[in-house]
Amino acid sequence: MERVLKSRVFRVITIILLIVLLLLLGVFLFLKLWVPLGGSVTDSDRINYLERASNYKNGKFSNENFFQMIYSDSKKNSFVSNKGVTPSEKISSVNPSFLEKPSIDLLNVTWLGHSTLLIQMHGMNILVDPVFSDRTSPVSFVGPSRFSEMPIEVDDLPNIDIVVISHDHYDHLDYSTIKKIDEKVSKYIVPLGIENHLERWGVSSSKIINLAWWEEVDINGLLIGCTPARHYSGRKIIDNYNTLWASFVFVDEYHKVFESGDTGFDKHFQEIYDKYGEFDLALLDSGQYDVKWRSTHMSPEEAVEAGKILGSKVIMPIHWGAFSLANHPWDDSVQRFSLKAESENMNYITPKIGQTFTYGEVFNHEKWWSSIE
């Protein structure tokens, strides 16, 4: 009887181990073979990054100052809104009024929700962090879903001179979107490492320019600088910090624009101001924040302070209005941003999703989100 019992226990343990091994094999194959997860850094890449980036060591990028992904202290969030993390109904969008071929002295910005922006500057169309999918995920059936209408489809976009990617998180770098827009795109400008994702997805390496912090590139007279941000990267859980994250500056003889990417508040804003001077427009990470991850995202008040440090004539909140990635009311960020900007007597804009803002024109400060539950 004892031998029979031991035999049964052995069989059960064997079956459990086989199941665990099969699950581990499945996870390994998924991480290795699922194309939307992106590419991998090569040995030659590591040598190249080490030569170009002072914040690259032992195969990982790092932030310049103290960085903690998750805090465990007892600080509490302070929200001004009492709405849910998503609105009760999908937020409607408006039709953009961007131009097919803008003039060289025009600065237009069209907000497409979250951090997706069409910047028309120096006579070119610049698409930042394009995400047109309904979910921010490597698969189409799980992950945060879009709670606002996408104002246009990829086919409605003009030809894109430059796509700029701030980092490789799913709400900023989307496989499906890249596959759809690539035929419209002339150049991609990305932080170090992201070129491997794009190349795995079929983007020609000849179209990609990768940059380290403080490196610059000139595209037809428009200077684009890759500048620091306080954040992190990763698409596979096990690959955090393998690729670089960044903010970007756009400078020509008419205008100067700053786009923050995802970032916590830090001294890099002062360093960027010291190098480039005052900005006409600053597009600032102002959503998906929590006191428990305050190194990785700014509060709305910090975003306004960053705009003040940058000497920006106009500031605008981004990283909100499309996906709920944090436990704050969906409109808390724009409410707090507006209140802080007004208290600091700073010019700010809060366009509707899809609305095109022309720099130099008067902006109507309609608090459109207040009527949406």
C-alpha cells in the first residue's frame, strides 16, 4: 500500500513539474518569438552605446540622479477631482485642422490623445509617440483600453517627415501603428536601442536615426535634440533599462518646442534650459501619476513648474485623456494643471482631443472636460 501511495505521489509531482516546465517554455517562446514585443540589443550595439552614452553601464541605461521605480511610504495622493479613473462615456473628439503642407514659419500642434502629437514645424510634419490602437498592450485583447475617440485614422494622416519616439513603453511605441504608418514616414528619430524594435518590425534601417542624450541631428534645417528624462524602459518585464528614454527639443529660426516624454521632475529641466534657452511651447507629461511612482511621472503641479523653469511662453499637458494607467480621476491632471498654471500666471492650452492649436493665435480656455462625467 505504501509503495502504491509513493508511486501516486511521484506521478502527481512529475505531472506538476511537466506543467510548470511547459508553462515556462511557453513564456520563453512568447518572449522570444512574439514580434510586437520588439527586438533585442546586440553586442555591437552595447559597444556603440557605451561610447556615446555616459549613462550606459553594464548593458543598462540609468537616470542621472536618484531614481526609485516604486515607493512604499505612506504618502497619500491629493486629487481635486472626484470622477472615476475613466469617464462614464467615451470622450468625443473634434476634427483636426492641420495642413497637408505647412509653411516654414508655421507652428501647429494637434493633440490626438495621450502623448500622440502631430507637430507641424519648419514646413514639416512631425509625429510624436504615435499610438492609434485601442489598447496599450503587446496583444489586442488585454491591456488598458482607450476611453476617448481617436480623431483620425492612419489613412487620414499627411505624409510624415519625421516620427519621434520618446521610449519603448506600449503607450508610446505601438507595433500595429508603426506597421500602418511606415509607408508614410521618411525618418524615425529615436533614443538608443529603439532602432532594434523598429527594424524587427520591418522598418528600413536607412530611415532610422538613434540618439543618446545631448546628441542632435539636423533635418532640412530643423535641429532636433535628444535630451534627458527621468523614467525607464522595457517591453518584456525582463528587459527594463535596455533601451534609452528621452525628451526632445525642436529648434528652427522661428520657434523652439520642448516635448518631455514620460518623466519625473528633476534637474534636467534646468540643464535643458541652460543649453537651449527659453521655449515657445512645452508639451509636458502631466498624467498617469501616483505618489508611489513619483520618480517616473510628474504631478500636474510639477509639470507647470518644469514649464516655468524652461522659460516656456506656452505650456500644454499631455499623457492624459486616452488611457487610464494610474489610479487618479481621469480629469484630475488637467484640472490641477490649469489651476497651477493660472496661479503662476502662465499661458497654457488644453485643447480638445483632435484640436489643432496654431502658435501665436488666441486660445479659448473652454474647460471642456468639466461637462463630462
